[in-house]
Amino acid sequence: MAVIEGGLGYTGQARREEQIRVEDVEAEAARRLRKGRVNEWRTRELITGTPVPADIKYLELQINFATRALCKLSPIPPDFADDLYWPTCWRD
């Protein structure tokens, strides 16, 4: 099980004075998908035919939804990388 810690790939101090861009949110989403190893599961599915586990598919769906929701906010909150805005994945 991995816990994705929010904002570790983001240095919020320099950005607080500037307006947060959609690209910043998308980069945080990509980081979270990498940490959740979603692409590894997708690759495994393509190579072996073994389906991606439902909880991983659900995590990807939730991250994509959170990304779209955050990108529609005006302005995007400066603490957008906080775990408050993003889903978590608990695996047994």
C-alpha cells in the first residue's frame, strides 16, 4: 500500500504570488497517477491481458475527476496540491 503525500512535487511558496495555472494542476495529477503506478498497471494489462484492479481504475477515475473540477475553479486555490482535494487509495 502506498500513501500519496500531497504537494511533495510542488513548491507552493513561489507560486502563491502568481496565479495557479491549469498546467500546474495537471502536473500534480500526473504525479499522483505516477505514485499510484497507474501506468504500470495499464502496461501490465496490455502485455498480459490481466485487467487493471478495480481500485486502481477507480483511483484513476477520481484523480481525473478532481483534476477537471480543480481546473474549472476560478481562481484555482493556491493549496491545490493538498490531499484535501485529491482521492486516496487504500489497498489490502
